Amino acid sequence: MQLFNGNRAFILLTVLTLNAGLLAQTPAKPGPKKKAAPKTVTAPALPKAPEPPPPPPPTDVRLHTAITTGAQVSENTTLIQGPRQRVEFPGMTVLSQCDLGQTLQINDQSKHYIVQKHQTAEPATASAADSSRP
């Protein structure tokens, strides 16, 4: 009977120790509930349309400009076509003909004009010879 009482005491001591250990622990706090990520449905990829070709560069350009300074207004119109340019001022027109290497100034009122040839660069030897003279 002694043995039984000893076992009983051992079992009782074991149960108390386990219960005391369980009672001494604080329960872990539950974390915030994680929400399931919403499922996204992707549409099937559509084939890309080919990009349209860029527009051709303009062959003719027309630009109208009005500049106001105080009460005075200056207006001019610039037209460009290929290597030629026409600038129309009030009373005067200037034509730049780059393909011919000249510029024309036309007075609209008096019907007179001036032709100016474009200057070409002088050879380097000629300018060096002029600068060496005293």
C-alpha cells in the first residue's frame, strides 16, 4: 500500500507541477486576422495595333507673326518652300534664294528691287597674306 501511496504522491506532484506550469504561462495574443488578397482577373492580352507611320515633313511653311511694342504693332509673314524663303513686311518683301546664292529686297510701293549675291568665304591663304602686310 505504501507503494501505491508513493505512486499516488508522485502522480499528484506531477499533475500539480504540470498544471502550475500551464497556469503560469500567459496565453499568446492572437494577431490580426489576415485578409485574403482579392483575386484579380486579368483580361487576355490583345495584340498591339501597328503604329501609324509619321506624317511626311511639310513642304510649305507659312508663319504669320505680330509683335506689339507699346502702341506699335509690327506684322510680317514668312513663307518657306524648299531652299527658298519669302518674308513679307509692310511695304517690303525679302526673297532669299539659297539655291541661287542671292537675296532680293523688293520695295512694294516704289517697285524697286536690290539683288545681293551671297558672299563666299575667302581662301585662308589670301586672308593670311593680307594680315602679314604692315
